[in-house]
Amino acid sequence: MTKYKIIGENSDLVRVVNGNGSVTTFGKGSLEYDQFIQDVKEQGIGIVEGPDIVTPDYKESRLSEYPDIREQLDQLYWDLKNGRLDTGDWIQNITKIKLKHSKSNTGKTDVGHLPQWVITEGTGNFP
């Protein structure tokens, strides 16, 4: 039995690993797409896996929120100059980010729900 995986930035592409181990990615309007719809109609939506939902780990999450290093250095300069190294802007901003993205967040990948277009196209059930 062929197993399909929904992928793409907008969950608009389908990937299938062929019997010989090769991977094919396709979208609407291709012959492979027509075969995909036919397979879903004949075999059910159980042959389709939803898109991957990736939750980044704490390091990636923190990096995306840390201010530019030049801004951090400027904050540290003024905090040090004003004698507020342990209560100043830099320590408050960095602490907020570290508390928001705990080290216990190790990241994960879950399988998301099938997009409505797969259910509609494959089964004829409209929302």
C-alpha cells in the first residue's frame, strides 16, 4: 500500500516514497496528484499522513528573540555606567527571554491534522 505525506509551506504538496525507495513530491495539476486522489478515494484517508508540526527547542526560540549583540552591548554599557548591572535593562530583557523559553523545552515534531482539501478531495465530504 502506498503511503502519502502532506508537506509544503502551506500543506499544499504531497510526498510519496516509491517502491524503489525514491521520493516524489508533487502538487495539484500533476499526474501524480490525480493518482493520489484516486488512491485516497479507493483506500481512504488512512493512507495519508498530515504535515509535520515542528516546535523548536529552547536554544532556537531564545536566539530568535535575543536583541542584536550591538544593542545588548549598548544596554550593558549604560547599565554598568549607571551602576545598575544587576537591575538594568539588559538583565531584565535577557531574563524575560530565558524564563519564556525554558531549558525543559527540548523541541519536538508532531504530525498535524490533514488539511481540509485532502478530506474534501479524497472523500467528497465538504466542511
